[in-house]
Amino acid sequence: MARTGLGRQAALLVLADGRLPAGGYAHSGGLEPAVAARRVTDMAELEAFLVGRAETAGVIAAAFAAAACARALRDDLSQMPELEAELDARIPSPELRKVSRDLGRQLRRAMSSIHPHPHFADLGPAPHQPIVMGVAAAALGLDAQDAALAILHENNSGAAAAAAKLMPVDPFDVHAILARMAERLDRLAGRAAALAGGPPADLPSPGAPLADIAAEHHRRRDVRLFAS
Amino acid sequence: MYDSLHHRAPAGPVGAMSARAVLASELNGKGRISRIRTLRSDGPLVLRKSNPKGPEPLTRRRHDVARVALAAGTAGPLGGDDYALDVNVGAGSTLVLQEVSAMLILPGQGGAQSKMAINITVEQGATFVWWAEPVIAAHRCNHLHDVRIALAPDARMILREEILLGRHGEAPGDFSSRLRITRGGLALYDQQIAFGPSSDGWDGAAVLGGHRATGSVIAVDPDWVDAPPAAAPFDQNAALTPLAGPGAAIGAVAPDSLELRRLLMRGVTELGPSWAT
Amino acid sequence: MHDETTPRTRALRLGVAGPVGTGKSSVIATICRHLRDEFALGVITNDIYTDEDARFLKSEGVLPEERIRAVETGSCPHTAIRDDVTMNLMAVEDMERDFAPLDIVLVESGGDNLTATFSPALVDAQIFVLDVAGGGDVARKGGPGISGADLLVINKIDLGPHVDVDVDQMVADAEKARGGEPVLPLSRKRPETVEKLCDWVRHMHQTYAKGGHVPVDPGPMAPHHHAHDDDHGHTHSHSHSHSHD
């Protein structure tokens, strides 16, 4: 895949921007059920939630985005089905698998119009979000580390933004958490990029038991602000 | 960190133990009764045949299963120890592996890492039941737990894993565990859990939320290819979730081992009659 | 590609917007009930919390349940019909694909305020719904939905006397605010008004099917909106996705 088009850093900002019209705003990244279960009640617990999420679901998403990006940059999509299956195996909750695939379809739908590339059409009917993010990053001329960082940031800032609607918080305090986490996200993205070229089976799989349990409860609630 | 006087170079610090136990089952000549083919204990990993007392739970109440108990010959593993257990469930046979007591993981000299690698293959038409006791990550331990299970496409399996974050009232050491299950070579379930002073975020609401026990029951049943069990979040701290293949995971967190066991066993009742206890 | 295949026939995508409680769901139910034998219909609802509106429409039995689908908007009903329409666009495209050929897909916005209007990237035409119970002066106040929607419905006119609203005056105010574009006083209890609504939908579908209808953006919904929203025409925004088949 030719690395042409938008300038690198600016392209990364485009891809990671919460305003990218791909439907991410409808999700809280599991924060809503965590607040509903009273597991997150203050800023310290919010920060612990976000760090825990980045170190689990974030690490997995980053690894798969980086792996997909590395392959798309080589125009080799042959392992995408294996990446999809490996990612499925890392998400016990069917609800979270569906959310990941819904967000993946939406990201592909958006990017197919924003910055078209033939690879998007080759990803199967409902690709996972990290896979699409990796391919979209490659289409924008970005590398595996950029892809990892984009999805880490998008997932983290999306959950943080949801806090303003779910909790009595000072938005400055919420963004202070994001600022404190910046170095962590860089580090996690670097680690994801280092693994990107290896076999899909070796990609990390840190689980988050409460995230899976809470997601299944959330789907069954009558009233909810966020889809997940 | 390493003592220059150690005598067992590859195993790490002084007194560190390296052990590899092997267990295999097969069908007998007439192809009816499962029996033990290999039973090789090694040092602290002691394998003992135990005869079924009656119809065996979780195996459609069969009488003709092979049954083995794993006992710990010593405390540990301790830091530096390197344990391995290889299990082969031969074609068509049914193996039930139970454990005599919890595994207490303790720190070793100089903070060296202990390892436990368990490799299991379940061949075609075979059934594997592994009813493990808790793994307890004691204060200041440093342990890597790695379980790999390769299932034939038509193999059945159920296992229980329980992890306790420290003994009563103590903070856990560094612990990292991976359970990876493949079916016909394709990934079916792959989850790591890591906690302790060197890990971040595990105590937060996305992961363990301050709980001191976590565990799961994983069941794989070829009959579920067409009709997987429905998702069931049956407790605030537990859920049964169908996997992307013919398997189901029951995940739970709890303040202690008793409550964890209660949640997991309640989840098992949601799996349906073929997994009746 | 499975995902973004253009259906053989693309339905008229008709948005229904308006403030909370003015009767958007009821307008959609009315259209479905009266036109389901003439047109192949589908409905996408947008809810702020969960899928209340979809459940209402399903319980009314106006269409087979599978032709009514809900989009969860993460408590951002504005965003879902205007600046990030991806979820709705995909819901419409999925429905057009799953039930091809459809004639009309109705998209109900989550109840919001007077400024919420559909992006022309999502719908071809839109109805804005007010009701007399919201006050007689609402129409005069204007706003992009009131002035720029393809049709303004003033609903529940039978309630006028009970809420001290002069319906004729309200309609006159609305017509003035809209510079002659159509205003339809509506009451479920007055069959002649329902028939007028149906006629408008029939006419819009006919015009659309002949290619004579060009989506019109009622206008930006808040002052901070970027000017380029206005010239982001529908045909342009679809040119990429429709190239796959």
C-alpha cells in the first residue's frame, strides 16, 4: 500500500479525533455499566477504570490495530481472517464482540467515504474495529504504531467523554486524567507496534472480567444513555 | 539476583526446582473403557490414579472414565521453580483431572520468577474434565502461569480455574496467567490475567474492581456448533457468555474463594443437562 | 462488499424531526398504517434512552417488527442525524438491502429541540413536527426545522381549544416563516388531514422516483456550525460508497 496522501501527524489526528463521524459517541466503553453498578463513583475510581481498560481491552485493540496496519502496508490481507478469529477469542462477551464489530463496520463505512481504499472492501461483512483502524491507518499513510495509538486514544477519550454525561464531574479533571495517561498510551502503542509483525496467536490477550460481565448486564437494562 | 553458588544452572537460584509431569489417557483395547496410559509424577507434581466412586459428574454420568488427582508434593512453586505438566487425552477417551489442594505460589530467593506451563491436547472424540483447585498468589510472589489446550474439533472439555489474590488479608505478588484454548488449530479462547505491584489497572472497575478472587469455567461442546448456550449475566459479579465458537465461558469475580466457587458452580447449572454435576 | 452494496433500488429516505412529545412516532405510525399497502416501508427510530420508540411502533403493529429498527444515539440525538450520521446511514442501508426493494425508509429523530434537523447526507426529504400543545407562538419563532423542512406538520390540532391556541393563527405564522412552503395542520382524529399527509408523502415519493427532488438542507442547526455543511450535497457525499458493488 503506497504511503501517500495526508501528512503523517495531521493524518493521525484526523483518525484519532473523537469527531471522526464513525458513531463512536454512542458508546461509553463500559463506563456506564460501571457507574450504574457503583464501581466508579469518583475521579480516582474513574482513573483506575480508564487505566485498567487501557491495560486490557486497550492493549488488545492496539495490538490488533498495529498487526492489521503492518499487513495492510504490505498489501497482504491474507491473515485478516486469522486476526479476526484471534480477536474473537480474546473477547468472551458476545455483547462486546458485537460492539467491536458494529464500530468496525461504522469506521469502515465512514473511512470508505472519507479516504477510500480498496482494502476496506476486502475485510469481510463485519470486521472488528481494531482491524479496520489498522487498515484505515495504512490507507492514510500511517504506520503500525500510529494505528495502535489512534485506537488507544479514541477508545480512551470516548470513555472519558462519557463521564461528563454519567457522573457529576469537572471536565477539566477528566481531561487531566487523559493528560496523565498520555505517556502510558504512547508506551502501549510502542509495545503493540513491536509485536505487529509476529504471528497473530502470539498477540497479547489481557482479560478484564468485570468489563465482560458488565457489558452483558448493560445490554439487558431498560434505560441506558450509551449503547455500550 | 542469582546466587553464584547455585548448582542447577538452568533452573535459577539455589534450591529451585524443575519438574515435568506427564499424564495420558486412552481407550482400552475394546474401545469402551478409558484408562491411564502414562502417569509420570515428577518431584512436587504428584499424579495419583483415583477410581470413580460412581457415575462421574460432567461426563454424562459415565462410569468408565479415567480419573487422576494432582497433588502437590511440596509447598510452592517458589520463585525460580519451573514446573510443567503435559496432558494427552487420547482419541475417544475421557479423562477427569482433579486436584487435591490449592496451589500456593510463594516468593523465592531474590525475587526470581516461578513458572508453571501446562500443555494439554484433547484428541478426537475425547472428553477432558479439569476441576482445578485455586491458585493462590501469595504476597511478593512472582509467577507466570501458562495453560495451552489444543482440542480436536469434536472434543469436549470443561475446566475450572480459580485465582486468589493473596492469602487472607495480604496483598498479592506479581502474577500473570494465560489460558489459551484452540479448537482444530483455531483460537477459541485466549485470556490473560495479570496483577500485583508490577501491573497497572487490574484493581480498577474495568478489570477486578477491588475483588480478591477471580475465575472462570470454560466448557467446549461440539453440540454447540449449531446451538450455543444463551448469554446469562446471572449475578452482578458473574456472567455466562457464549464464545465465538462452540464454547462458553463463565466468568466471575468475588471477594473470596467461597463466593467465587459459589458463583462459578451456579454458572455451571446454566450450561444445560449435558454438563450436569 | 456486503456492507456497502448499493441496493438495486434506493428508497426515498424521509426524516421526521421535531421537539420531544410533538408526535413524531404517531406521525410515522399514521404514515405506515395508511401507506403500507401502497409502498414497501421501513422505519429507523433514534432514541435517547434505549429503544422506546421502536417498541412503541412495534406494539402499534403498523409494520412487521423486523422492518422497525432502533439506533441508539448515546444521548446525542442531534449528532446522530446531523454531524455523525454513520450509524443512521448504515441502518438505512442495511434495511434497504435486507428488504429490497423498499420504496420509503422513514427515519425518526430522537426528540430534541427546534434546531435539530437532518443532514442531507442522511435523508432526501424531511418533515418537521410541531404540536399546538407546545404553544401557539412556536411556529412564529422559526428555526431551521420550521422554516426549512420540506413539510411542517402542526400536530394535534384538535387540542387547540383546550390549550388556548388559535390553530389558524399558528398555521398562518408558520406559513409566513416558511415563505410559502407547505404547512399541514394534522389530527389523527380528522381523516381529511391524514389524507393530506399521505398525499404529500405520495407526491414526494413520486417526485423523488422521477429524480425531480433535490435534497434541501434546512440549514445549520446551531450558530457554531461550519458553513461547508450547506454545500455538502447528498449526491456528493454518496459518490464514494456507491462505487462498491
